[in-house]
Amino acid sequence: MLLTVKIKIMNYCDAYVTEVLEGAFEKYGKWWKPVKYISEGGEGETKLMFDTLKEAEEVKKDYKFLV
């Protein structure tokens, strides 16, 4: 018997924070930091999620993350 498995492959791009929109806030037991960013796909706004306040406060301009 031959079993075929389809795998979706996702590509990630580096993104860089261009502006921190406001301070970190806690919601759902995590810390969130609203930012504007730029990546190969364009510009956007998002909220980055962290486990601790210290991690969230380390986000500054040019902070790198994946999208």
C-alpha cells in the first residue's frame, strides 16, 4: 500500500520594525507590542506577541522578525 502525503510549504520573509506604535500591553496571558514594519512583501502594521514584558520592551526600530 502506498500512502501519499501532501505537505504545504510556507516561505517566511524577514521583516523590520519601522515604528513602535504604542507601549506593550497584556492580553490573553501574553504581552503584545503594536508596530509598523517593512518586508519584501511591503509595509504593514501588526502586534508582536511575547511571553514576558521584558521581551516586549526590547522591541525598537530595526527589530527583526519573520512574516
